[in-house]
Amino acid sequence: MKKIFAIALADMKFFLRDRVAIFWLFVAPFMFIFFTGLPGENRPTHTHEKDPVIHVVNRDTGILGAMLVDFIGKGGFAMAGNPVDDSVEATVVIPADFTSSIAALEPVTVGLDIETSLDPAAELLIRGRLERRVWSFNAAVAGLLEEDVAVTSAVPFHPEALSTALEKPEPQYLDTSFSDIHPIPSGFDHAFPGNMVMFLLMNMLILSATGLSEERRNGILRRLGAFSISRWQILSGKILGRFLLGSVFIAVFLLAGQVGFQVPLTDRLPGIIGVLAAFCLFSCSLGVFLASVLNDPEKSVGICVFLAMVLSALGGCWWPLEIVPVWMQQLASFIPTGLTMEALHGLISFGNPSSEALVPAAVLLALASIFAVLGYWKFRFY
């Protein structure tokens, strides 16, 4: 084990002295996160932390119009007095014949105009709440009409009876609020894990493949083979060295994501670390395998970059998988980057427990083992 750790630490120190490697490990990823995540931060939110703001236009001069306004106001809305207020999200229009139509037992329609700039989630919340209040009002009126209570000159029942009916609790009451279980990740919530996975894969592939290819061409591997160091110790040391470097990368990223980009990480930190560690080990093992079959360091860079770009695009690192065709979503479930991104979004954006990361982490570790064995099988000293 001492020989393995000696090789790993020597490689790690060598990479940390390389300014180009430092740039692509700890500078370029944050630039990509900032410029790709910042535009998405301006998108409207998916939830309402405050009551929706509405304006009610009551054109009815009868008592039922005023009662409907009061009843809507008690349904979880902030009532705006100024119709041109920028914060108004919907406008309700009570027609002038509202009371008279009900008195004549004729149908009447209440108008609803929702602000077009709202996202679908907010529109669904407002429409659902308003329709529920109007239906409840309609049900109370219909109930009084069926009871055939005393008739006044204005409406076919006493207003006090309607007030009493509206104040009764519903037989089955559900306190509703909008909570999208799977909102499409946007802004830094998507750019942060997406770029972290992409750059982790790309850097580990390049550093593993080109490093070993260069050492083979320079005769370093032959000199290592001349000592009492077995092939599996050399490969284990190379994989461990890259893994330790990737661990530093992950630690820096998680700290920056929590503090700098305000991405919620602490609640699911064990699961996030587990998935990223498994993905890092997979990337290192895949890079060592590529180094075992590639001789030219320059060609290795191109192949590693191309492979990382393809896997990142198909795995949802560049864009949310929710916006791509179904076949691409299904394909991503069989790609290491797709497994990792799905697990990270589940932990970061959807609030899944850390235990949900066990299956993707186990699959990534299995893939890492397979490529490590293939790398050992194809490994050459020259």
C-alpha cells in the first residue's frame, strides 16, 4: 500500500504544480457556471411564498357582488386597490347584473384575467384558488335556493343566510399551495451541477489519459516496471492520485456552490458527496483505460475532450433533460453523466433523501471497477 500511496501523492503534487491544469480545474469551471447560470436566475420562481395579489372589479350594485368580493378576499389573496399596480397578478370582474341574474335564477359569468407574464406554476395556483372560491360561493347560493327560504325584494334568500352558509367550514377542507415536485432546474441550480460533472469528467479523463501516455512515451513507466512494483500497484496508484485530485476539485466546488452561488447543498451533503466520489472514481478509471489503449498524448486530449462533450450533452449537463425528447431522457438513464445529473438534481432541486443516491453511486462504482479491470488488462509499459 505504501507504494500505491507514494505513486498517488507524487502524481497529485505534479498536477498541482501545473498552471494549465490548475486553470482548467479551478478557474474555467467557475467562469462557465457564472455565465451559463446567471441568465436563468432571472426566471420567475415556481412557488408563491406570499399570497397572490389580485384586483377585483365589482360592477354590481347589489349585495351579492359585495359579498363575493369579501368571500374571495378571505381565500388566500392579497387584495390590491389599484388596478394598475405592477404587483397585480390577476383581475376578477364581477358583472353589473350579478345580483339581478341570481335573483332571476339566470346564469351569470364572473370574468378572470391573469397576467400573461406569470409562469405556468403561478397561473395554476391563482386560477385554482379563484375558481374554488367562486364554486364555493355558487354552491352556497344553490344550497339556499334548494331550501326555498324566505325571499327578499332583492334576492331569493336572506343575505344573512348566505353569510352563515359561507362561514361554514367545508366538509373536506384542503389547504392548498403550489409546490412543483419536479420543477425544471434553472439558473445556478442547473449550471452548478452540470458544469461540475462536465469538468470533473473532462479533467480526470485528460489528466489520466495524457499523463500515462506521456509517461509511457518518456520511458517513466518502463523505469517503474524495473523496480519491484507490480502492474496493479502502478495502476492503482495512478487511479488513486487522480481520485485525490478530483476530491480536492469536489471539495472546492461544493464550498463555492454553497457560499458563492447559493445552491442548497448542506441538507443532502452525504448523498451529493457519495455520488460525486463515485463519478470521480469512474472518470479516473475510464481515463486510465483510455491511456492503456492510446499512445499519443496529443491525440488522447482530442479523444478525451470529444468523449466528455458527448457524454455531457447526452447526460443533461448542458441543458435540463426535461426539455429534450423522451428518447434522449431514456438514453440518459444509461449514461454515467445522466445517472449522476439525475441523482444530483434529485438531491439539490427536488429534495430527495440521500438514500436515493445509493443506486446511481453503486452503478458508477461498478462501471469504475469494470474500466479499472480493462485498464489493467490492456496496460503496457511501452
